[in-house]
Amino acid sequence: MSTTLGLIGGTGAVELFECLERRAIETPWGSPSAELARVRLGASEAWFLARHGNPHRIAPHRVNYRANIDAFRQLGVEEIVAVNAVGGIDPELDAGALVVPDQLIDYTWGREATFANDEDRPLVHIEFGEPFSPALRARLLALGQQADLTVHDGGCCAVTQGPRLETAAEVARLARDGATLVGMTSMPEAALAREAGIAYASLCVVANPAAGVSDEPISLEEIDAVLARAMGGVRRLLSMLG
């Protein structure tokens, strides 16, 4: 069976699906974060990659994004859906909300953000006005509706360096810039997928209100609990992609 869909998520997400095969891939940029797992996805299959390694050990700024995306390219993947845990800057987004953003702002630094970093690789100026595939976004939103899930359409994800969470002043600045979500991993992942010719969209899970949005302090234990509760809906939606 041809498997042209790729999934990127946290370590625990691979446990949502039946694993059929694990495959180690090597790339010109080194090894991906983990072996890629071929998983059953409804009536079809997909390739899954744990972005932070398996077990979870790689900080957002240390992820080998180039190797991750190139591994999918080598496997013939044509579409990638990335699951991202994010903070909610928009106060209307409750913890556990699912969002399919349509924009992002990159605040990261020092990450290998292109495949064209040496003389052997041609320089490519990708068009990136719409960083997420409109067609893949529309599919996720339609499937969310079919699955009877509330999935918010649109939003701007600020991508920060991590691994620490943001200060309240930083979140206020991101809000002034127009961001409604804040995460740490969408860039350079989205841009590299575009360079590789792979359609890419993000399914964000709001793990917590970002700093200063709520009067309550951010609890890492509560973040883990929110993500665990949200994974059921994520699984239902992704299972319909096949």
C-alpha cells in the first residue's frame, strides 16, 4: 500500500495508532528525531515521527528539522499533518481547544532553516505567504466537523525558541503582533516542508493559556493532563484522514 501521508507529533501520539513497522532513515543532514513508524490510520496508513525523539528528549531548538522532513520525502510522503501543543494567547481559546491555524510568525533563531545551506544545494526562494496548505487545512476542518469536534478555523501561531515558556511581557508583545497561539516547533518545519514540495498543515492543541492571559499560574502537570484528555479527539480526527 502506498503511504503518502506523514504525521508529526509528540512521543505519546504514536501510541494512538497501531504500529505496523518501524524504519530507520538516514539523510544528508543526519538522523531524524526517531525511527519513523508506519501506522494504521482508519482504512489507510501513515508514517509517524516523534518530533522530540522516543523517548521524549530533544528540545525544540535542537530538533533536526531538515533530517525529519527529508526522511518523509525519501518515503514518498506528499502531505504532513503536524500536531502541536501550544499556549493560547486568544482568551477565547480554552485549554484543550483544537485549532487549525492559517498563519505563523517566526521568532526563533539559530535553527537550520533551509536545505540550501551549502554550495551543493541550489538556493530556493520559496513562496510562503500562506505557510500552511489551504487544501489540507480545509480537509482537517471538514473532518473535524464530521467527527463532531469543535475545531477552530484560523489563527496565527507565534513560534518561539524554547524550551522555556514565555514571560507575560513576551506574550503581550506576541498578542500585539497579531498572534493568537504560541508554540515552539512549527518553524522551520513548515518552511522546510514547503522547500521539499510537501503540503503541510498544523493541528494545534491548546495546552494552557499563555503567560498573563489567565490569572492562574501555569502548571506543567495540568498541561500534561489537558493534552492527555485532548488526544482522543485528535485520534478521531486523524483516523479519518486515511
